[in-house]
Amino acid sequence: SLPLPPASLPLFPPLAKQVGCLVHEILCACLPFEAEDKLLASALILWADIVQFPDHLSPECHNFIAQCLIKDPAARPSAEQLLQHPWIVRHM
């Protein structure tokens, strides 16, 4: 059996990126950092920012996805903060 991480370890911020990618994929029918070349896709995931969103997404949705995809995991919103995001609150 694997040891459990300490209770103080923030488990959600790294998952926020996965949530952002999933929301983007569902709403846009593509991954946010999609490329045919695997090396390029890896570089985009690590270094690129989404600078343009499809027109059918609201500015609140853009902001939600952008918050989830902040590069620094420590700077990403917590689960509680994401659940209070205006885009989520509006659609709950």
C-alpha cells in the first residue's frame, strides 16, 4: 500500500489544470494545447497560454478556463475558489 500524502498538501491546484483542459475540450471540441507533434504539444502545455478563445464562449467562461490553466500550480485557484467563480455560480 502506498503512503498517503500529508494532510497539509494542497491536492486540488494541480487538478485545476485538468478541469480547465476538460472544460475547454467539452466546449471547444479540442484540447487547449493540441498539436500533431508530441514534442510541440508538450512544449505548449508547459509554456503556452491560451490567448484566443472561440467566440461562442462567454468572457466569464474564458476567465474560468484561464484561471484553471495558470502555469504555477500554487497560483491556481483552490476548489472552493473555482466553485465560487461567477461562471460556475451562474450555471449551478
